[in-house]
Amino acid sequence: MELKLFYRTQRDLALAINKVVDAYWNEEINEHELIESIQYIYENNYFRMIKNGDFPSVLRQQCGKRRLQIVMRILNVEEDILKKS
């Protein structure tokens, strides 16, 4: 699975997260690839993924709670982030 290094908008970032998680759910990639992909996206786009200690509303709306729970577990982010979703 090919991912960009940097995403221009939060909407593009949300689409990439959805693509990775959906590929995992459809058994197109394994757990190791899922974890590496999410960490790769986060490391290069952390400024778009987390704003003021929270997922931005665009990500919450586009990705949904279930996908962001997976992202949160991979990144070991505080659980308070999703309570607002």
C-alpha cells in the first residue's frame, strides 16, 4: 500500500486513515502493516492529526469512532480524545 509522506488537508489525511484501516478489515494488509502505516502517517502529519490534544472534527466526522479507536490504540493516545465523538 502506497502512502504519501505529507497530506495537504485533514480531509486527505482522513481518507488515508480510512484506506489503511479498511484494508486491514478487508484482510488486504496484516496487523504489522496497519501499525506501521498508522505510525508513518502520524509521524509525518501529527500537526494535522491532533489539535489541542484532540482529533480535529474533520477527522472525527470522516473517520468515525471505530477507526479512530484503532488509531488511538496504535498511537497510545489518551482515551479522552474520543469521548467527544
